[in-house]
Amino acid sequence: MDNDTKSFSGVGNRDADATDPALYYRAHIFCCTNRRPAGHPRGCCAERGSEELRDYMKEQAKKLGLKDVRVNAAGCLDRCELGPCVVIYPEGVWYSVHSKADVDEVLNVHVKQGGRVQRLMLQPDQRPPKG
């Protein structure tokens, strides 16, 4: 492979190339706000309050002075059964947040302090509970 060609080995590969530009945002947070028809078997994050939680997260990020962090609405992230779902890049860490307290914890522990909120993290192979 020459210097102009990069390979990507798939999920979990987060290696940066020395020629990559600096990150525009230190953290980019995507909040699923997907809507499906009422009664859809997979449900949707919006039905579980994701839009309100996204708005709250945006407000809180500003209050915390996180100017290098962007909170965005996202369409379907394809994990609605586990939602409301949030994914934070560049790390690619997924969370299921259900309350303003969860949002506060993710912003403070993950975004501000660089830690992880284990109890809210979603694993790549995690599936919704059967029931």
C-alpha cells in the first residue's frame, strides 16, 4: 500500500494517520431522534424522550463551557431497542440515556473528565432484552 492509500479494518479501528487533520470538535455527540410509526416492534428513540434529552444535553454542554463539543440530532442509529441512544466520537462509545441525570453523568464523566460511565455503556454485540 502506498502513502496515499489508507486501509480500514472495520469496527474498533480508531488509529489516526499522521496526515489526518486536527479534530474540528474534541467530542461530537450524536443523539438518535429517530421516529417510527406507533406500535413498531423496534420502537424508536424519539418515543422514549430522546429529543428532550438531546435538547437538555445541548444546554448542559453550553453551561459546562464545552465549546469544543458538538451535540447533534441523528437519524436512526439502528439501536432503538436499547435507546434512547447516544454515540460519542472520536472514541465511538455508545450510551443508553434515559434521564437528565444520565445526560449529566455522561457529559461530566465522559466528555469533561475523559472517563466512561460503565452502567450506561452499550457494547457492540449487545441486543435488547427479550420480553
